[in-house]
Amino acid sequence: MKINLTEAARLLHEAQTVILTSHIRPDGDSVGSTLGLMHFLRGIGKDARVMIDDEIPRIFRVLPGIDRIERPAEGRRYAADLLVVCDVEMKRTGAVVPSVDAARVLNIDHHVTNDEAAEYLYLDPSRAATCEIMCELIRAMGGTISLDAATCLYTGIATDTGFFRFSNTTPHTMHTAAELIEIGVKPNVIAVAMEMKSYDEVMAQVRAIESLEMFCDGRVAAVFIDEARAREVKTTEGLLDSLRVIEGTQIVFFMKWLEPDTYRVSMRSKGVNVSRIAQTFDGGGHIRAAGCTLHAPFDEARRMILAAIGKELNA
Ligand SMILES: [Mn+2]
């Protein structure tokens, strides 16, 4: 059921024990929104914890409270008055949603593809990041944002907007970021931390780009990473940013081996609706950034995604 911001604020006020979670393959907005809200809730005396069912990338070590993030233990049950699912729909939290017995569930998201399965859903696709919504929510609760919370929330806004360069960046985004900087966030510190890569990661990206292929008269740039290459290319962080600068491209994407007959596809576009392509394979995202998982052998998966992209491009 869709609810408004005031109702979401009331659900949080009414809960004493709160578990916050987000999607697997965590990014700046998922880690930032859960930790940001956790700091605020703990500040007003609530028992709040963050659970994410995945490894947390090293770049997020700069975020206050990062060591507090728990991974659900297999077979264990967790209880809370309220489970808050941030930046994703219910079904993509790995083991968290199935392991938590919560009296109520609140989903806070900005993805237009949200399946609306949550008991209570506050969805605002006009916001660039879930962290942007969190700032509004904290204000709706009559609260103030601490420097720890602000640092987490700024990180999510910055990463989901490509540091204020993507088309989802609005005046509201910039006003919100400005308020967080007024609280004391250091944008340069966050930018340096988010861009940091190890030597191995830089070399992995070089190897990935070596296999760059162009399709559809140069409108599509793609990198295919099969099982053998996946062992070399351990991270694809920043890979699409390197591809999207290629002149004439409308869609850039990579397809990477995850496990036998399973490939992860991540797409970016300059206008074509890639979330619609992702949805045909049960994925999701935004108009200009979306992803999905393909269950097929390499050659077939490659054919499937290229066909779907070609179709959308020529629609
Ligand atoms: Mn997000």
C-alpha cells in the first residue's frame, strides 16, 4: 500500500526496535540510506540496526557506522517492530526479509520499477536517491541530521547522481546536498573515497575495456565477461562510466559471469528506457540505469540481451 511521507514518519515514530536493510550488491545509496537513517533513529533513542546480506565494498569504510552493518546468520530469526527496506523492493534483500519477523514492513524507494509488494510503501521516483528521501523523512519526523547521518546521506546522493552529473540531478537534489554540506560533510573526502581503486582493480578495468565491442552502428558499447575473464575482472565498478564517454553511444552495458549459466547485466543509457529492457528479464532500475540477471549459457545470454537492446533502440 502506498503511503505518504507523514504516514512513513509515523510508522517510524511508533516503532522501538527497527531493522534496516537494502539490496545485495550494495552501492552508495543502499549503504548510505540505511546507515543514515540508523544514525538518526539511534539519536532519538530507538534500537536500530542495519542488516545487509552481502560483502560491503571497501570504499564505504569512510562512512560512520560501517562496522555496525550485520549479515544475517543462516537459520537465525530476527525480531523487530518495524523492518525498513531501503532503495529496493522486498524481494532483493537476499536472506534479510525472509529472516526477519517484523510487526510491520515499510519500504522506502525511488525506483520507478518497484513492484509495490510491501505492506507500506513510500515511493518517490522523482528523487535521485533514496538518501534524498531520507533527508525529507527525517525532517518530516521533526528531527535534525547529525554529521554522521549527513555523511552517509550525502554519499548516497553523490553516488546515485554520478556526483551531480546524471540527468536525475534536480534543484531539490542540489539543495539537499547543500544542506548536508552545511552540516559539515566534506564533499572532497567522499569523492576521493568513492573513486579509490586498488592497482588490481585498475588493471581489471583495463582488461575489461580491452574486450569492448560496438553494436548498432556505434550506438551500443558492450563488454562481455565470461567465466574465464571474470576471474581476472573482479570488479566492474566504474566500468560503465568509462564506456559512456564514447561518442555516439546511446546504451552502454556489460554482461558478467556470476555462476554457471548465470550472467549479470548492467546498463546505462542517454535516454532509451533501459529499465524496460531489464524488466523483460525480471530485473529493474531507472530509465537511464538498470540491471538484470540472465539464466542461460554465455552465447545465448549474449544473444538475448543484444536482441532486447536492439529492439528497444529501434522502437
Ligand atoms: Mn538508489
